[in-house]
Amino acid sequence: MIWTERLRAFFSGTGLPKTSLSRRETALLALGALLALLAHARYSLTGFGEQDAARLAMDAVHWHAERVIYMADVDYRLRTSPLYIHLLKLALDRGLSIRALPGLMNGASVIFSSACLVGFYLLFRRFSGGRIAAAATVVYALTPCFWLGSVYGMPTLLALTFWIFATLAFSRAVDEFDQSKARAWPYFGVTLLFSFLAFALKADLVLSAGAFAAVLLVNQRMRLVLMSAAVGIVLLAFGASVAYANSLAAAAQASARPEDSKELGSFLRNWDSRFPFRWEFLVDPKNNNAITHAVSGVLVVLVVLAVVHGLLAGGQRTRLALGMAAWGLPAILFWGLKSGNSARHNLPAFPGLVLLAIGLLFVLVDHNLRKAWVLIGVLAAFALLDETGSGSVAPKINPFTASRQVESSSNSLHSRAAEFVARPNPKKAVIETNYLLAYSEFEVWAAAKSPRSKPGNPRTVLDGNRETRIYEVGAVRQARALAQDLQQRGWDVFSAQFQL
């Protein structure tokens, strides 16, 4: 078919036999994407996979209900995921029920996961050939960070998908540049568009901008004009995403604090004061467990060996090692040096490094495919011996166990709050810290037939003659004193976090 031929031509680069996609390769790639889609759909969560997913959903719910959104109300999230929140809000505006939000978010991740794996393979084969690309794609698909990103809704995987295809488009632009500058510019345009979408979905994808440097290094095209194009695209796309976030937020109230300003500088200063860079965080097991459990400790060790081997090998392997390090290390170090690291933060950082690690295994067996897969199997068996890890921050290495554990925790939070909301007393109060507040508040909104938001502190959700107050507290003593006062006045009280 004409459209399939055009699609293969777009991603095949120069069209030389060594780089073009064969019909068999295209069929196997489509089959792999379908199998991944079915597997991720089978294990897809029914609720929110983590607190930030619930918070993003509630940002959209509040925006939909109140018709306005303030930077102060959504903390950093409108800065880092403006497009994701906006799309959820638009879905609610067009009739999506609040109860359906987790399904929409999780379903989007399932669909994008297959597209992302296709993008990985197409990009990896440009760096290392088809066999290594296929092995690296399969291995990365089974890492805890990618698997969890595929079965519950967060913007990171969606953003990574656009970023991978932005890098593919940039690679094609570099291919075309020497032949015809006029033919290269449309690909630069596609690169800019996909980069903007990636940054607007998840701003910290900018930390993976080294992927463009990897393309130039591996192709030996470190020319000033191409490097300038890469830097210019990143700056324009990131600047556009910042402007987009500012355009969504209402002007701050006169009484707003300086850190709640729409100005980017104020936000960065406030964010850095809350999450400072400290070297000790990188060696703190609570923080670096998120790195090792993102892909497994065994694979992290192999990545380190592959980087060192590549740097010492010279030639093409050194260029590949430098490129993959430029892609992955900035994000790993950025989040590793800050408190509150999570496996999800490392999802965009490891693809190229895993490719490098799998490439080392192929070198060790002189590119014998069967022996390479034996080595991969042995290392996977050793990786699975590590049964530590919990939740989504530092998940278990077995991706199926990890997703079942996250599902169990999520279902518990949803069901406990839903049982409370179903009580007949029309006066209810939810008392939580910010940590679990969004889960409980979501169930309040989802159960209401005609919910309305009443401004003030606490936030109040009205539904006919029902009134539910949402209290955010900082300590257990405060929560218990508040609960006692409310109960004495006839209110039902609930907390997922405190024993009241």
C-alpha cells in the first residue's frame, strides 16, 4: 500500500539497504506493537497509579468546575504538565464523567506505550542495527519504569513518545541536510512540533535534549549549523511550552505570594528552595533506589560497564557512548541530586543507556544472536533475584509483581474513600495531608451527581443537600483535634492516612 511505503520511507533514513525497513521487519514490528498493546491493556490499572496522577486529575476537575486555574492552586504541575492537565479539562468540558478520568489516563498510556516501543526500535536501529535494536527494545519494555508507565496514566510516557519521534525526525533532517537543505527543513519543523508536545506534556523531558547530540555524534555531523539547529529547536520548544502554561493560568490574585507568580524565575527560585540539590542525596539509598529499581541493579551495573567500555574502545563505540551518556546522564543526575526521586523520573533517561548495555553483550559474544539472548536471559534471572522494592517510587524488579502491587494499593485507597462517600450522612469531611488528599477528594467528586465547588478554606463540594469539606492538614495531632470537633457537631469524618 502507498501509505505504508511512505511510512517506511520516512523512518528508513537514507534508504540504503542497510537502513531501510523490509516488509518482514515491518510486519514483525507491527506484531510486537500489538502484543505490547494487549499485554499492557491486560495489566492496566483501574484507578490512579500514584499520588501525582490523582493530583493531575484533580487539577483538571477543579479547573473544569471553577472555570479558572491559578498557578498557586496547582503547585508546580501546571508548569511541568500544562498540556496534560488542559487535555483532561477539555475532556471533562465535553461531557466525560469524572469517574472515567482514571480510565482515560490509563488507556492513553497503554496506547502510547506501543507507539513508544515502535519509536525506540526505529531510533535504536539507526544507532546500532536491527538485531541490537530489537533486543534493547524488548529489554527496555520489561523494565519496571517502562512497564508501570505503560499500565497507569501519567504524562511521562506520552511525552517520551513524542520525544522519541522528535529525535527520529531530527535524525532524518540530518540525513537530508547534506543532500538538500530545502528537504531538511520540513523535518526540522516536525522536530520542533514534537519537541513542543513533549515539553508541554512533561517539561523535564528537556533534560533528555542530549538525544539530539547523540544523533550528531553517531553520524559524525557535529557541525555548527546542525548543533545550532538542535539548540534552537530545544530552546524554542521549551519557551513555547512555558508561554503555553502561562496562557492557561489566570492572573494571580492581588494577595498571592511571590512564589505563586506566573513568572518563571519566581517559580524556579521557589522550587529550588523546596527541592535543593545536594550531593548526599545521590548516595542516599532512599533516593538512589529509585534509579536502580527503574531498570534493575544488574542492568545499571551493565550500563556503567558499557559506558566505560565505549569510552575506552575508540571510534564509533566511543561516539555512541558519549551520545547515550549525553542523552541519559543529565536526567539521572538531576533527579538523583534532589530529594523525592522516583523510578518514573528516570524513564526518559535510560533508553539510550540500555541500548549501549545490550550492545556490549553483543560485542562479548561476537554478535552471535543466540548467545546474546542467552546472556540477556541469565542477567534477567539474576535481576529477578532482587525482591526488594515497593510501590511506584522504587518498584519491584519483576514488572508483573510491581503492577499487581501498585494496583492493590491503588484499589485500597479508592475503595476506602468510596465506602465513606456512600454513607447516608449528608455532612462529611475528609482530612488528609497533601500526600493522599487527591485520592479521597476524587471519590467525593466522582460520587456526586451534580457537584459544585464552594470557594473558601476548606474546599467544599456541594451536591444537592450534601456537603463534603476537604481539609488539608500537616500533622496527626491537628487532624485528630479537627476530627473530634467535627464529629461532635454531627459530621462523618474520613482519612486514608490518619487513624482518627
